[in-house]
Amino acid sequence: MKVCLIGQNLTNLILASVFEEKKLNVDIYLNKKIQNIKTNRTIALSSDNFDYLKFLTKSSIIPWKSKEIKIFSENSRSKELISFKKKNKEVFNLIAYSKLNEIFLKKIQKSKFVKFYHLDTSDPIIQKNIKNYDLVINSENKNFISSKFFTNKIKKDYRSRAFTFLINHRSIDNVKAIQVFTKFGPLAFLPLSNTKTSIVFSYKGEKIDDEKIIDIFKKYNSFYSLTKIGKIEKFSLSFEMLRNYTYSNILAFGDLIHRIHPIAGQGFNMTIRDVKIISEIIDDKISLGLPIDTSVANDFQNSTKHLNYLYGKAIDGIYEFFKLDSNFNNSISKPVFRILNNNSIFKKYSNILSDKGLNL
């Protein structure tokens, strides 16, 4: 059986690791020479997903553990609206995207089951190259396959951009993730060490330059004594759900099938849950002596598409709630969260959904 992955990204490295664990040969098509990805992006992994990635790498991934999440609003910056924590366990495991990518890349490069090929994935010739594979998984948003076969999406433009950067600060006991729902959009503080924190500012409105973003950030930063502000990266924000995950022998995957607002740090966690599901499907095929072919893609779509849509819309609903609340001077959120913050059942199931998604 022949399996192919298209794209140079962390999702494909994790998928390749799954296939390798099952001793299945896989080819990876890349636009350029394989290398580690440089970015200041930070990933917040749920406990369940972190344990799974640690199992795959067979190594000691060392994250920064966030023991609590505190949520503030524009008019409630001295006292949180609500907080989430788990007894004797972290809420999130925070790790730099580039570091996790490096760990999986080193593992895959040593594997005898994985081969890398350089090919311009935007060139129509790629369709000819992949036609003889039993299963092709495409996790790239922008290539020939995606633009030709995977454009039918449910879309919503948030008319916002996320600005991400790292800050260095004086040492503190930095174990609390913080989200402030400002009048400009959600501002997240994600701790990476006692002296370093990742910032994700989802700014809504007209185009704005980097200096202005830093000025707004400083206005809301009452948590850290800054020593350095790193380079800003930015990307547009939208809600996107692919209507059909499959075409012929090709399965769309990762950000190509679902893209959500970063407000709850669930985007990459959704992808890891998808990886676990496709792994289980393949295990079932192997145990029954069935081929690894397009039936894997069809089974995956049937198992995940409705759950991904519902979960994505739930995250979108949270964003819209705080957007509406901002228009009413936070008069909605205060009484609501005053009740929810003391509701142990709400917090329990919020933690479960954050950790496991809808794949309960």
C-alpha cells in the first residue's frame, strides 16, 4: 500500500509519525528542502493531546504548564470574570510551534519508513504524481490540489487579524494564562517560562501598524514588567469549514478542513484529535486485514465532519458573545460569569470539552 502526504507543516510530521509507528511506508511531497519552521507561534495543547504527542515522539517534550486560565474584560481588569483550573493538573501545556516541529522532524528524518520528495505543489503535475497512491493526505491550504478540489467551504470573515509576538519580562511565577476581552478584540497572554510570554492579539477593525498594536498591548499589560518585545507576526482570521473532505484518493486534513478563531486555543487541538481518529481507523483496518486506501478517507469524514463543525461553531459562538458584550459595555458578561464562576458542574464540563473536544 502506498501513502502520500502533501505539505511541509507540523501536521504532516505528526501524521508521518503515526504511519511510521504502524510500520507503513509514506512519501512526503515538499515545495523545498526539508527544514525546521521558524515562527514565534505558540501552541496550547490540552493534557490529553499533549500525552498523545509525547507517546508518539518517545521523547521528553518539555512544555510550560499553565495551571490556571483567567479571563478579564474591558471593564473588569482588576478582577477576573471567570477562572478555570484543574485539581493537581495543568489546564494547558504551552510549547513553541518551532520546537515541537523540530522534535517531530528529527524523529521522522531517522525513519526508514518515510521518504521526502521535492516538488512544486502549486504545479498541476502533482496531480499526475499522486494518482497511483492508495491514499493521499493533503494538509496544505495553498497548492494545486487544494485550489482545484477543496474550495467548497462554509466561510465567515472576522474582519480581524491576529498579531503574535514574544515578550521578555522580569521573572515571576508565570503559570497563569490570561485572556482580556478588550474593546479592540481578545488579547491573550500565554506563559512560556518565568521570563517569557507569548502574546496573541486578535485585533478587529481597519488596518493598523505594528507600533500601534504595541501601544494598545502596553495599555492592557498590567501583568508583566517588560524587558523586551519581539518581532510581530500577523495573519487574517476567519471561520472556515470544508464541506467535503475527500476527492478520489485524496483526503483533506488539518487547517484545510477547519479553521477557527484562536480565542480558545483549540485550532491545533482539533487537528490532533483528528490525527487520533484517523490512527484508530487505520488500526481497525489493519486488525481486520483490510487495505489502507480511500475507505480510510471516507470513514474519517463520516466520523469527524459533524463534530468538527459543531465544535467550530461553539468557538465562534464564544467569540460572538464577547463581541456583543463589548458593544454593551460588558453589562452581559458580568452577571452571567458571576453565576458560572461558582458553578462547579459548568467548570467541570468546560474543562472536559477543552481537553477532549466532542470526541468523548
